[in-house]
Amino acid sequence: MRTDRMASLRKRLQREADAFEFDALIAGVSTIEADADQDPDASAETPSAPAPPAEPTPTSGGTVVPRDAEPSLAQPAASTGEARPAKAHGERRRLSSPWAQQSLFQYGDPTGDAPDDENRAPQLGPHVAASRPDRRPVSRAADREERLRTVLDTLAGRLLLEAGRMRAAVQDDDADLAGFHLAHINQLLDILQSVDPAGDLARQLGTRAAPPPGRAWPAAAWSAVELAESPFSGLLPPSAGEEYYRQVLRAAWGASHPS
Amino acid sequence: MRIVAVVNQKGGVAKTTTTANLGACLAARGLKTLLIDLDPQANLTLGLGIEWYRLETALHSTLLDAEETPLADILHPIADLPLYLAPGHLDLAHTEAVLMPHADKAYRLRNALEDLTQEETFDWVLIDCPPSLGTLTQNAIVASSHLLIPTEPKFYAFAGMDTLNKMIVGLTKSLRFRVELLGVLLTMVERGTRLHQTMAEEIRERFGDKVFRTEIYKNVRLSESEVQGMPIILFDRRASGAQNYESLAEEVIARAN
């Protein structure tokens, strides 16, 4: 009996494993070498800037990464109209978004005072900064709670925003765009699960959209089954069939993106 | 310099334990090693005895503005080893949300590492990833030369690795990077369990020699060392957990050369 169960388990495992492709993991991937071949000035070892989406790219091991072989979690800059970052050797970039800079202001110095050099970690040698952990408390418990509140509020706010956008996309009958926003929802849920798995913190701190008592944050939905079980499936049309779910999920994985 | 992302979107597979202890074992061999805690839970940071909530700056500061807070400015030396930590912080979660709309969101860590290595050389950089496939994990993968995937020998391990595989292939469409699998590491192995043996065999069959020969056995001393805020080799060198990670370090060095 025990042997039968193990054999059955092994068979099930093999069946599952056969359904998966592990090529990228096993062979590795590269989108760098082909670019270097085209541009003799480019450094293959330390690329300083991302390039436009690659054509099928041979790697050093001869592996070919098919252009549309698998979906992506990444937000493709080309398809969203965003400029790709360029970074010259040794050059450091600054944040361009007012939102990010505002956040930096809030987080960098909660008191609003000028940075205090004494609070910086002492220098160790010419390059590595700290010699001992800086254990100096920079905030009281209330400040820590405020930080948690800000983190959860930001994440929950972003979650609501993405959910609203997904709903709008569904109403526009744009499954690709809905999937694009679903990917962002999933990423946010991953973070929320990581920071506050049971949802208790969010409830305690009165975070918007905190899960109701006794419930945790919903799990990310990357498969049809997970999406069907997710409360976010309520954003999809009631008449949505399996194909619609698949289309949304394919888009979430990056197989297709909004132009 | 080898940059290794210790990655698996599943939680509780010993990513943090592996990062800390493998890093310590490499450093104990005289190899200058940098650990990067990219997980908003910051357990690597706490596990190495640094209270992230007392830090004025941590990795989130660097990811948001590397000019204001270069990576070199947040490093903490660990024990008396050539071992350094870029500490994590809860604010990394906020940072992930802030970076989401940015075109260069996946390159922040790579650029920060490039800036650091113009001034300071490390033999190894190990990145402890969060249990998700979000922007922070993308930063780790894009910055890395190698991936190390810890996994329990359990049924859903395959599904998790398939998801990770898809993500990596997806990233190749839009991002510029190169990464190789350093190896799959079987963790939390219960030696006497038939189920674990069967799963381990299947994973080895599927990934071949990409699976490390070393297995990390379940060992309570590993948990105890984290509570004490030190790597296992400094806490109890004779523990099976310490011996496992010593063996893994040898294997990792051999594979990378």
C-alpha cells in the first residue's frame, strides 16, 4: 500500500514536471551578448543600460531565448511608452518622479531637519562606509508605527488604484490591459503578504482596504484557478468564460501588453 | 566577482538562512563577501544582529536614490570576517511600490552595485530575495550573474520553479541582463523521510547536475543561531547545519571556477 502510494506520487510528480519547461533556468539566459556584437563599444561584462526588447538571442551556450516564448512579469518600457534608462559609466541617476522625490523627503528625514553628519555610519577605510552597525535609535515606537502605516497605506492605495484601472479596462472590454493591471495587483499582494501576512497590522493601523477581521490579504492570482478563487475575479464580467480568464492571465504574464 | 541571487518566490524555503550561512562560510575562507537583504521582512538583517528599525539608512535608501545614499554608505561589517551586509528595511515594501511606475525600476540594484564595485572589490555578493516575483526580485535577477534556488523537496517545488523560469524568460524580452543557474539547493531535508527522498530524486532527475550534491538537513541549531544573531559556523561549528553549509560553500566555489 505504502509502495503504491509512493509510486502514485512519483507518477503524479513526473506528470507535473513534464508539463513544465525549465530551459531558462537550466541553460541560463542572456540578452547582452547580441547587443555587444552589434555595438563594439558596448561592454558585454558590465552593461550600463538596458536595450530595446531583444530579438531571439543566442546565449553563450547556444540557447535561444524565443521572443514570445513565455510571458513576462516585467512592465515592458517600449510597450508602455516609457523611456528606457541610460546610465553612463560611473554616472549616477536621480529620481525623476515627483512622487518618488516626495517619498524620499518623507522617508529620508522624518523631522525635516538637515541631515546630521553625526548620525551617519562611521567610515571604514576609503570606500566601505560603516565600521559598526549604527544602532542609534532614529525614531520612537510611534514613528515606527507611522512608518508601517505609511507603507501599508501606500501599498493599499496602489492596490485600489490598480483594481480601479483593471475594472475600467474590463468595462472597455480590453482583456490585455486588464491583465496588465492584474500583474501589478499580484505584485502588490505579494508585498502585502510579505509585510503583513495575516492582515492584522493593516486592521490595527486602520489601513484603507484592510482585509475584514479573520481574513488575510488575498493571495496573488497567476493561474486560472487562483484567479477564479480571488476576490479580484469579481472585477471580471459575470459572463467571462475560461478563454477570457486565459486572455487576462496571458496578459498578466506579459504575453501581450497594452500598446 | 560573482553576484548570486538566492531566489524562490515561495516563502519558508531557507533563502535567508542560506544567504547568511553560505556568505559566512565563503567569508571564512577569506573571500570578501557582501550580503544584500532585499526582503522587506529584513530577516537576514535581524538574523545577523542588526535591528533594521534603528537604522537611518538601509537598502531602500540606496534603491530610491543611489546618489544620495550610495551602497557603500549603508554597509555593515559582520563579525570578524570579510563579510558585509547591506541591510534590509520594512521601507523596502514602500520602495517597491514607489519604483513600480519607473522605467529603470529593475536596474536600481545593478547600478548601485556597479557604482560600489568601481571603488570596492568583493569576491562574492549574495542577494536574499523576498518571497515574491515583484520589482525587488526583478532587481536581484537583473543584477545577478547567477541564481541559487533553494527548495524544499516537496511536491509544489516544480510548480514554483516553473513560475520562476517563466518570469526569467519574460524578463529577457524587456530587460537587458545575463544570468545562469548556479544550482538548485535542497533545503530542510528530513533524512529519514521517504517522501523527501522521492522528491529529491525527481528534482535531481529533472535538473541533473544543476542540483547541488550538498543537501541542507533540518537542524534546530540553524534556527538557534539566527536567534543569537550570528551565522551557524560562529555559533556551533560542529552542528550538521554548519557542516552542510561548509560543504555547500566548497561546491559553490568549485562551480563558479
